[in-house]
Amino acid sequence: MNDVWLTVHRATHQIGGNCIELTTADGHRIILDVGRPLDAPRDARGLLPTSLSIDAPSDGVLISHPHQDHYGILEDIPPEWPVHSGEPTAWLIRLSSAILGKSLPHIFTSWKSGVSFELGPFKVTPIFTDHSAFDAHMLLIDVHGKRILYSGDFRTHGRKSALPRRLMNAPPGNLDVLLMEGTNLGSDKSCISESELESEFVRLFRVTCGRVFVAWSAQNVDRTVTLYRACLKTGRTLVVDLYTAEVMETLADFGDLPRPGWRNLKVVITKALARMYRRTGRAAFVDQMAQHGVSAAKLAQAPSKWVAMVRPSLIRDYVIKDVVPNSDDAWCWSMWRGYLDNEDGASVQAWFADGGSRAAHLHTSGHASPSELRAFAVAMNPKHLVPIHGAAWDENADGFPPITRLCDGQPMACHG
């Protein structure tokens, strides 16, 4: 029998926490992503979907990109299950785990974009794409005459926008199923290009006579590049923390990316983060970064020189060194605005409000706009579109190919 079954264990009606299974009648199966729900408490365990069995073997777990909502419950997956990802993704997952004092026992096997490999009866072709996460991939799966494309997370307005557009111009033929994210459906999030965002940062840096503090994700490498380029254009120096510096060092071999040692780039080595690095056995990296370091106290001098990373853990050390925001400074939240409502976002916002600093929200989404989603889906021309990673699919289904709506844990036969 050549039956192929698709089960979305989680993410049919929510953003994040992706966990998808493809199974054949003869017992082979692969898992696409093992994501942590975005609303899960920070220290919560036992987050495996109840419909996912871990008692039977798996031919492999495929991680589309290194965001927690796509790999964050990997520690709950049997260690004997092989894990496949891009090489940078494996490095970033291990780096994030080490920072948290965890050690993953799984063996990672790296893939190359466009190079197919086999896991049992499954032929897997990773397709490098554009997303706010570095090393994001779509996954094309061929098995028993069925063809499934998993979009992972993607956009068409980042610094790698040519990648999904190239796929749209030459789509894989005869798609039976398109598993596609819909994060931005029903929203009006900014989806300007990173180049346009860079221009907005240049303007902000030029009109601010003091420091500019920016909150952004260390793993949003596109944003680090955007900020660094804006600093070069305005003569400012970008100041990052130890974790961001290590992300940049980790990815140094995978692209021409800014890293410690480059001009107009410094690493602020704060006491709290340095202590955490030493406690988790990473003291050598702290020592390595000393040659590229700048004391937090320096940020109180020559204020027009600096564009400094900010996060709650940095604020405590900034204050100790008399780095306190004032009305000459500006601060920018360069992440989804919704994160301002959580405890960390609120504390950052309050710190700058107390200092009277000018606020800006300069950001562009890591996900495709509603119009981009529709254009991509139409270009792929699947027989069935299975919505995932979205909370507003039901109200925004117009303009898409035929939609097959599933519930979490509901199996679907992949018919042609």
C-alpha cells in the first residue's frame, strides 16, 4: 500500500509550536519541526502534543529553522531519533541550549539547500528561504508518489527575498499538499523591506543628539546587519551583548556578516551576562571578547557615538555604570509590538519613559504579508492547502487555492 498520512499535531489554529508528522502505511514516519508554543511558561516541560507518539521509531526529525517555536521541545524527543537541519541551525540550537545550561544528546545531520536526501521512503529537498531567522528552509517531501511542500516560516521582503521569489517563478510541479504558515493573516504588521528599514534607522540616528538604544532579537541576523549598516552610514558604533556577539561569531563561516573585530562594532561585557557565561562553562568566550569590548561606563561618554543593544538583563548593569536614559536619547523597539505587553517589554519601556527618551518602533515582520501569502500559495498551485501557524485563517481564506482545514491531531490522507 502507498498510503501517506499527514498529521499536524500542533499549530493548525495557533501561531508557533509547529509539530507535523508524515507517516506511510508500512510504518515509516518523519517529523517536521518540534516547536515550543509561544505562550508556554518559560520553564514549562511536558509540552509534547498528546497525539504524537514517541514510543515508535522515527526516520528523522527535520528542523526548518532555529526559532524556539519550531525546535523548542527537542529535549523531549527520544535521543535516538536522528535530527536533520541546516548546519547553522544546529550550531545556533546548541548555542542557545548551552546558554541555558542544557545539553542536547541528539545527533544532528546537516543538509544543503537544493540537495535531496532520503530518510526511509521519504525524499527530502531543503529549500533555503527568507525569514528573520538565519538559515530558514522550506521542505519539499516526495514519498510514494505524493508531493508535500512545507513552507516553514518565510517572507519575501527581507535581505534574502530573491529566494522565495525564485521558487515562485519556478515552483515544484504537481504539489498534492502545501502546508503553509499564515502568521500575518488578519494583521497590518509592517512588511517593508530591510533596506527601507535601514533608511529609517539612518534618519533616527541622524536626528538623535544622544544615544540610540535598540531592543532586537540576537538571532534576527538581518536586523543586526540593518543596524550595523545604518551605523556605518552615520558614523556611529553598534554595541552588542555577549550573546549577540557569540551568535555573530558562530555564523561567521556562513556568510559575510558583521562580527566582533569589525570597525564600528563593540561588545559590552556586563557583569551579569559574563557571570552566566562563566557559570555555564563558557569563560573562554568572555576572555576572547575582551579585545573587542567596551565598558558600559563608556556609553555615558560621547553619547552621539553609540547605538546600544538594550534588554532587561542589560539595564541592571547599565544603571550600575551610570548609564541612564535622558531626553537627548532615543530608544527603539525593533521587534513585534505585542512583546511590549509582557514583563520584559514593559520594564524596558518604563526605563526609557522615566528618562524622557524619545520612543520609536522601527520594525518589519519576519513573516510574509497577507498579499505575499496569497501570491505564494497561488504560485505553488497545490491540490490541497493545509493552513498552519496562524490564528486568522478562517476569516481570511479568500484568494487562496482549495483549503483543507484540519484540527490538531487530525490525520489526513494525502490523496492526489
